[in-house]
Amino acid sequence: GDSVTQMEGPVTLSEEAFLTINCTYTATGYPSLFWYVQYPGEGLQLLLKATKADDKGSNKGFEATYRKETTSFHLEKGSVQVSDSAVYFCALITGTASKLTFGTGTRLQVTL
Amino acid sequence: DVKVTQSSRYLVKRTGEKVFLECVQDMDHENMFWYRQDPGLGLRLIYFSYDVKMKEKGDIPEGYSVSREKKERFSLILESASTNQTSMYLCASSWVRGTDTQYFGPGTRLTVL
């Protein structure tokens, strides 16, 4: 079945550092890929998405590129802020399925 | 903006009680979902519904049931709550099945004593 693997956290960075959170997937067919973010005490918010190979999703300074050859969708940001501290989930969905398949989440802690 | 609301942010119940979690979306979405979130396990789908009065089991439906009498409302029911159902419950909705974005509510943290 479909699965998503993302790097274990927590990831601790200083403000203005470069962020990478790795995400790889296995899927039947051609999935759409998502990054969701969960701020403390809140539900999940869509951060960005990509629906086909080589698409780049971007939002709020975050970027991720759909790499079919490496089955990856790594999340990057050039300069993180304290307000980016949250849990980040990589997810996929294929075809007409309804179920999002999530990774286990990566907690990011950004310090001054 | 899409808004998905859940009836409670925090809920404490006793073992054996019947528990109702309510979810309402305001964007006329066809599809609604219930997930539970547990540390180290990510989010797992309990049930979903793609139309009024329609429902399908997700990955972990045991111990749960759902009701969708109106398009905007999707209820999760724990017939007899147990301590292993202590979790964060998240509701989501989307326009169509498949690769459409799902929009999430703020979650209900349920504790079963």
C-alpha cells in the first residue's frame, strides 16, 4: 500500500538557519503530494501541494519539489523564524482515493 | 476561506460512556473525514463520507460509527468509550474525492478515564 516516510524529529534550529525536512513516499499510481503544518494547539493547515512530477509547491517561504525519480518531496526554507515552530506532516493521495496517507510528522523548534 | 469547526476542543469522558464528536463545514463540500492523531503514528483515517447518508470505513473503524444526516455535518460516535480511544480527533472536508485538498478543523482532544 501507499506509505510516507519523513525524518524523525525534533529538529532544532536557530532563527535564520536553513531548513530541510526529508520526505519520501511509495505509492501505486501517480500521487498528489502535500505538506501540512500543525501549530501548537491547532488543527492541520495546508502549507503547500504539488500534483505532478517536477511541480514545485511554495508558500510562506517554504518550497518542495515533486521528484518522481527519487520519490521524494523534501520541504525547504531558506531562513526559518521562531514562528515556524510547529509539527510538519508530509502526505499523499492517489487517483480517486479519498484517504490521505500521512507521515508521522516532524517537530521543528526554532530558537532565537 | 473554508471553515471546519468541531464542537469541542477538549472533552473528558468515562469508560463506557457514549460520546458524540460533531464537525461542521461551511463550504458545501461533498466529502468529510474523521482522523485520529497519536504520537508516533501520524494521522489515521477512521471513517469518511462522500455524500449525505453515505459512509465508508477507513483504516481503523473498530469501536466507532458515524452519521451524516446533512451535507455540512459529520458526527463521530464512540458507542462505548474505552481508554485506548484517548486521542486527538481531527475532522476534514474536501470538494471532491481524489487529489483535492482536505481542510481540517482544530481538533478535539478526547480523554477517556
